[in-house]
Amino acid sequence: MFTRRNALKTLAALAAVASSAPSALAQAPKGRPIRIGFQVHRTGIGAVYGRWYERTTTAAVKLINEAGGIAGRPVEIVAEDDGTDPKRGSEVVEKLARQHKVDFVYGTLFSHVVIGSAPRAGELKIPYFVVSEGYHVASGKLNRYVFQPGITDVRAQVNAMAAWVLGKLGKKVTMIYPDYAFGYDHRDYFSQAAAKHGGTVLEKLDIPPTEKSFTRYFARVPKDTEVLYHVMVGPAVLTFVKEMGEHFGSRRPQIFGFIDSLEGVDMATPGLDFLEGTYFWEAFPRYAQPKMPKHVQEYRKRVGVNDAGANPSDIKDVSTFSHMFGCWETLYAIKQAVEKSGYRDPSPKDYKALIEYLETVKRFDEGLEHPQGPKLFNGQLHQCYGHQYVSQVEKKRLKVVHRTSIEDGLYDPEADYTKQPL
């Protein structure tokens, strides 16, 4: 039967297919480029993320320019390495703004770098778009010039996961997390969520992100632990997971990890066999899943990953798939903000219009511009909210077994950036 609802679904499907490639009628962008300063972790503990953030950024900008640019103007990326270092991060923000005279600064991932850099962006009064996960933006601790429109935050992720973890795997949890702001968000908000759902956190083990050996930490896991919750970052993540397997062996508790512990690592790597049957949070499934939407297939093709989420030219080069999509989606959020606000030049007037427009946005629709899925956006908090995934290790791959609703991750706001002066 033909109904308005069916017609709208058909139109939406056609639009999704049409959006999978730039229009052949698109005019070449012209005029002064929109210059976006890319604060990238090329070195330091965030280097593997930085490499894939840069690949994703390059792919997104290529598509945007093929389709006519932003407001008919070409997009130009100006990249500077911050070394995954907070002090250097602040210096990079200043260099991009003052020396390179970019329109916006974008791209930061590691939360301690965001926290160290954001105040300078506020002082310089330049919009600063981060692609991080900590609760630092939504907490209200930063400033009105800082936005996170393309990736969800830890508090939302943990809220969405907690009911499933505690309901399916066990109530007594030991947590292992990195000893800095990102890890503290996991510690604090999972502990809150555990109490809400009748669980208990038995032990909280914080580990320096530069640590190279982990066995002594596993020895502190209480014997009555039912669920080992782990999230780790840095160059030694593979060592972390291998030593976890060596320590617990077949007597392991249920294990639930955030994919951060194995971002950039092939699940088929020797020594990871013990992970079979364990679970991971993913923001965007790394391994190709059955019946993927066309816009997801197109996104994977353009960022250059095979069915296992690795570089087809070098299968040992595994992507940071659950994070890098945030670069793509943030660039499209910037595009929308520029075009809808009438932004033209880096002036107080145009920045004010762009910021105030973004604060009115309620959602971003799923499609090639936002391939991970639809997002709600809270203009008071400058933060987006989306779906999360639980994946299980099966035959050395990750298979999605649960997708949360967006509402599962929502929480009561504690801040309102719109009340701050510009």
C-alpha cells in the first residue's frame, strides 16, 4: 500500500544512495579556501590514532571538495603535530591561529591534550572542534568555543553499556583504566552506573598510559571478580592484552573491554586467542558486518579499509575505526555550520553567528556525511549522542551482538555554554 510513510522511506533510501558519491553536476570550489587547522597526534602515544585521523581527514576533504567544497569554497587542511602533549598542543593551537591564520582548529583526540589546548582556543576566540571522548566538553569545564559534534563522550558510552554488561556478564566488576582524565571518566561514570544497576566495583586499577608491563596489576584483581572491565591506550596495548591472557588463562572472569585496548591491532594477532568469546564496546564496527548500508560501504571504501578494517595495501596497518569516523563527521558538521550560519571570514561577527547556529542544532541524520549513525546534539553542552555497539570476539573477528539506543546514553546536563559570553 502506498502511504506517506512509505513514500518518505523511499525518498530517504534514494537520498542515501544519491549521497554515496559527489554529484556530477557539482561545480569546482573557488574563492578563498576554508582553512582548517588540524591538530594531529603524529608522534607520542597517540600516533596510531593520528595516522588514521589524518587518513580519514584527507578522505573527507577530498569528497567535500569533489562535491563543491564548503559554501562553494575549497577546503584546505593545515596540519601540525602536537606530539600528543598538552603543552605542545596549546602551542599548536596558537601557531595555527596566529601564523597559519586558519578559520577553525580541529582534530584533537587525547583528553589531556584537549584540556591543555582548549583554554588557548578560548583566549584566541577561535572555534575548536575536538574529536575526543572524554567528558571534558560536556562537563562545562572548557569554554564556549569548544565543540564535540562528531563523536560521543565516555559518560554517554558507559551509561549505554552498563545495563548490558551488568545484566549479561555479572555484577562484581574490577576496572582497569589509564591514569589520566579519559580513564577517570570511565572510573567515575561506570561506578555510578554500576550502583544504579545493582552492581559493585570491587577494585579500580589505574595504569600510567606509558606503562610497558602489566602483570603486577592483574595480580591485584580480586578472586571474586565476575567481570574484568578494561580500557587501555598507548603503544603497549598489545602487551597489555597478551599479559592479561597469560595471567588469567582459562580461569578468566567474563571480560568486557573498550576497543581502545585493541585499536590498531588485528584480532588475529598471535597471543590473543584467549579473547575468543569476550566482549568489546565499539562505536563503529571495525569488521564488515552483514547487510551494511551503502553509505557505510562507501565510507569504508573512501577511508581505505578492507573487510577487517585494515589498510588493503598493508594488512598489518589496522585502523582506529571506532574513533576516526569522528573526524569525517566533524568536518561535515563544520560544513553545515559554515553554510547555514553564513560564515565567511574569521571575524568576531562571523564566529558568533557560527557558534550560535551550532547551538541550535538538534540532530545530525545518518548518511554518508554521518556514516556511524544518527546523532542527537545538545547545544547547551556542545556534545553529540549516538548509538553504541557491543561486539563479541568470534573466530578472530568482532561480531556485533547488541546496538544501544541513543536514549540509553543520555544523562542530565550539568552545564550550559550558551550562557557564557563570546
